[in-house]
Amino acid sequence: MTARTSKQYLAGLSDEREVWLNGRRVKVTEEPALQGSLRGMAGYYDWQHRHAEDCLVTDAVSGQPMSASLIIPRSREDLTARHRCYERLARYSYGMLGRTPDYCNTTLSGQAGRPDIWAKGEMRHHDNLKRFHREVIEGDLSLTHTIIHAAIDRSIPELAGMNADLTLRVTERRSDRIVVSGAKLLATLGPFADEIFVYPAAPIQKGEEKYALAFAVPVKTKGVIQVCRDHYGVDAAVRDRPFSSRFDEQDSFVIFDNVEVPNERVFVDGNIEVYNAIAPAVFPGNVLQQTAIRAAVKLEFAYDLCVQMARAQNNEKRPDVVMMLGEIYGYLQMTRMAIHSAETRAFDTGSGAFFPHPDLAIVKTFMPMWMLRVNDIIDTLGAHNLLVTPTLDTFDDARMRALLDRYMPGANGMSAQERTRIFRAAWDFSGSALGSRVELYERYYLGSRQRALAGDHFTAQAAEKWGQVHSFLKDSGAL
């Protein structure tokens, strides 16, 4: 089976996974609070069939359609196919779903395409990874990842003191499996995924080998416990809550309580050199292609939304409003240009994988600021209008419709209903509980900005030879 439908996806979630929500263990497919989000995620799978020309390609092994996000890119044509797929999938939620399955698919495909990294250790682990990649293709599986160390005491290193006892590590080795215990975060989409993919993020140091782990296990595996935050999905009509009614992808803190991982599902086990090499080799260009395209689609929507808000108030040409609209458009254009530049300068990594240029990673440094600023602009443009929009069923009452049509229309002939739809969508985008969660997600899901800025500096120093100041002073005779 490849390229699942919504029905097939939902059937795969009906198992004994351990998910805790609101103080109780819930069955995901039956929990009332999760039904809107389940429909939203299920719709993603039907969307890929609806737009098969962009989202699906033919699997060379089975001859069946598969997600283009699972392509191991070998050429510029492969990157073009992935681009079309990412853009079309992002348009399903206009970027509000940050962890649709194509995100982890891209990570997995990138790792599967880099055997040169595993050549520093044991190639059997890369063979395991390639087999898992085939499983994901054939089952069109939905992956979540959990890659952040469970560090509570921030005054000490992430794997020191009390933190050392909290984070996921190997606790036992058997002939055919390892046993792991500890916690990891953050599993976005965790309750709605088929598999948990654990892989490296930040580097670790010599002496921390037991934390050098990468593996995958089904979400339903015994001992895998997900503890969820409040659910921000709402039981409301899509026309009133176009995002909150469908697109809370949920986040969970994952506890691994003596979880047994079969040897064939282990991708890194104690090799720090391999562990530390994976993220810098696969993330900057490869994964950021998906991330940056999603960001561009979201910025397109935000720009159009703000234009519609301005038109509803007839202040589209006011200088301060024009500046804010131009600011969002500028963020969109910079994102588009970064993607174009990285794809134009794509290259063969030497292992057969063909990745966009890693300079695309600059997007992860500035995108969080842009997304936060977009929400600020929405709040500024919307002001009190965001707080005085009735639900659209109010228009179903003839008397109330007449009053709303008179007292709450938009400017320049815009109907009261159209104005209401625009401002309700804006509030759901930026001000609702889900909007606030997405804002926090945008701020940190690619790592902290502080770490990103430091990484950009260190990369610049390693990649280029600097000395312009000395050369200028010497040429000017100042030295």
C-alpha cells in the first residue's frame, strides 16, 4: 500500500497507543476533543490524491504512487518535483500545519541518501535506515520526531547533573535489541502519527555515548507514553474557525519507559562521530527546502489576509498601513529568493544525494522574527475589529442579519458577512489559542534564534577567508 487515503490513515490510528490528555488516557480515534484535528489530518491524505500531479510520483520499486516528499533527491529534476509537492501540501492549511508528514519524510529521505555519514561507523545501521525508508514509502506512514533533550536545569549542560537522568538513553543491551528509557520532546503530531523517529539535533560530547541514539518505533510500542498539552482544537464551524476547527496538530512530551527497540530499527548506537555529523549534513539545505516553502506559502496567505483587512476598513493607502503591508511582502520575497538561490545552487553531496545549497539555513534565523512580526501586524491592523466579529450563524436570523448588514458592513460595498469572515480568519490565525500556539511553534521549532545566530557566525568564519579590514587599512597606507 502506498499513498494512503483519509480512511486508511484513520484506520492506522486505531490501536493501543498510550496518549494522555486532560489528566486521562484517551483513545485517539474516539476522543471527542480530537475529532476536528483528526478530520484535518485525514484531509491531508485525500488532498495528496486530489492534487496527485503535484504530490505523488511513481515508486520505482512497486510501481505504485508514493509521496514525492519521500524522494531521495538525485538530480535537479527531483528537487523540482519535491518543490511542487511541498508547495501543494502547504496550501492545504496555508502553512498553519507545521509538521505535516512531508516534514519528517524529507528528513528521513535526506538521511537515507547520505551513506557517507554512516561509513564513519557501521554501515548496517544505514542499511536499517534504508529499510525503514522503504517501510515508510510502502505504508505511506506518518512520522513524528522527538529530538530535544529533556533538560530541566538550564544552569548546567543538557546532559549533566539531574538532566543526565532525564534524557533518553540506553539502559540495557540484548542480543536482538536495545532497551531505552528517559524522555524526549517535542513530538508535534505525536498522537496522530504512526511512528516516532528519534534522531540527532544538537551535538553531544565524548563520554556521552549512551545518548548517541537514533531509531524508530511505532507509536503504539509498549512503554511509549505521550503526555499532551491542552488541545486547542475547537468544536466550531469551519467558517467561524477555519484553522482551530481542523489544524491543531497537538504536541506531546514523550516518555520512553523501558522501551525495547529491535536491532533492525536502530540507526545510531553510541557512535558520536556519526551522531554529530547527521544534522549538519542533512538539515541546512535538504530539510529547509520543505520548511522554507511552507513559510513562503504562509507568508503569501498572511499578506493577502492583511490586504483584505485593510480594504475592509478602506485604509489600504494610508502610509502606516502601506508600510506594514509592504513589510510582509518583503518577508515573502526574501523567502522566495532564498529558496530560488538554494535550489539554483543545488549540488551533489558526493554520496549521490542532490541537495539545495545549505545557505538556505539562513531562513531559520530570520523566519521566526518575521512570523512574530506578521502576527503583530495582524493585531495592529485588526485592532478592536478582531474582538467584535459575530459568529456567522448570527446571519441566519433574519432580524439580526438586517441589523448586521446595516451596522457591520465593510467599506466600499463589502458585505457584513464578508467582513466578518475576514476578521474571524485573522483572529483564528493570530489571536486564538491555536494562533498563540503556532506563534510559539514558529519561534522555536527550528531551535532558538540565539543558537541560530551563533551558528551563522561560526559557519561564516569556517567557510570563508576574512581580512577585508586589514586589507583596506594596508591598501590605504594606514598600516
